[in-house]
Amino acid sequence: MRKKIVAGNWKMNMNISEGLALAGSINKYFLDNPSKRAEAVLCTPFIHLAGVAETLKNSKLSLGAQNCASEPSGAFTGEVSCDMIKSTGAQYVIIGHSERRTYFNEDDKLLNKKTLLALKSGLTVIFCCGEVLPEREQNIYFQVVKKQLEVGLFNLQPEDFAKIVIAYEPVWAIGTGLTASPEQAQEMHSYIRSLIRERYGKEIADQTTILYGGSCKPSNASEIFAMPDVDGGLIGGASLKKDDFCAIVNAV
Ligand code: PEP
């Protein structure tokens, strides 16, 4: 059985005390109501990581960053390396979120560099892919995602690729309130799995966790997660509300 994961992406929200309070309340909820089905991951801003790690000590919740530097260390003012992230106690890092691709011009080659560094540091990568609206309308969304995966991930050795989590996030659905239909999500997830099968074989393809992201909320999570190739979600806005995030984790 492949791992089911629901990861919350807090983006650039929450000051330290708000973040610690949110992490504490989610932690308390899962201590009181242990979820057996999905692993829940909180992907916080960098400055929250060490504090939230302390809050989550001895809990079942996991912790992640939303980005990492593309160099291992040195004179890169303002950057945060994979080793630094790992040293906070975090286990995950999101790489290639569409907001990084769009606002910070991160391309697939750079994302590949970050992915290799993150794996070297012992982090699990949540690698995001997905098409923008014109690409969906022009019916080229399969080609777009194929290229993102080929350049971003497919030079990894099989034992490294086996540690990757993929998040399919149609950009037109992120933060817009527009959600992909369960059938649209399934169609792409199954295509992504077929690409992995071609490159790495059936066993790795069957084991790869593929998350859906894009305006996922408690009211639509169950029907999307019920699709056979959808193994959980990457959640933005709804991850900032304890009740919504916990309900989505429980929807897996
Ligand atoms: C995201 O930022 O990864 C995301 C899916 O955002 P939202 O859930 O707000 O659409």
C-alpha cells in the first residue's frame, strides 16, 4: 500500500505565535483523534520550523519547508540550505510550487538541482507540477507535466526517485476556488503514474505517492481522494484553519 499524505502549505502566513498556536491545536486534535489513514505534514515558513518542531516533538505530525536553496552552503545572502532545514527537525520540503515557478522564475533545471540537494540532506521532496489555464485550454497539459517531470526528476537514480512525493497542482485551481473535477485529477494522476512506470518500472510507480492540490476543502476532499491514483492532497488556504485541515486529513 502506498503512503497517503495530506500536507498543509501555510505559504507566507502566520506570525510566530499564530503559527505555534495553529500547530499546537492541530497536534492536540490528532493526539485526541488519532488518524490511521494519512500522514499529516505542516509546511511552514522557514522561521517557524524550529519552534513548530518543538511543538510537534513526540507527535505523529510531520514538518516541512516550502522551499530550499539551490546551493549547499556559502555566500548566498538570505537563502536557507537543505542541511539547515533538516537540522530544524523537518522531514519534508516542497520544491517547484507554482508560486516559486511564477514569481521567482524557478525552472525545471533549477528545481532538479534543489531536489538533488534535498535528497542528499535526507529530506523527502514534495515535487509540484501542473499546467496553467491556457495550457489546459490548448489541450497540451499532458506534455507540460511530462516535461516538468522529465527535467525535474527523471535523472534521479531509482533509489532516490523512490523517496519522492509528487503533487499535481493545476495552477488554475490554486487559490482560485476552482477545483479540478475528480475525473480531471484522476486522469492526470494516472498519466503521471504511467510516466513513472515507463521510466522506473511498475514497482516504483505503484509505490509513488501522488497528491492533488488546488482549492481542496472539506466539502470536496473526499470525492477527489476517492480516485484510485490520488493519494492525498497538498492544501493551501484550508490548511490555515485547524478544523478544515483536520477534516481534510480525515477525508483520506
Ligand atoms: C497550494 O498552495 O499548494 C494550494 C493547493 O493552495 P490552495 O489549496 O489554496 O488552492
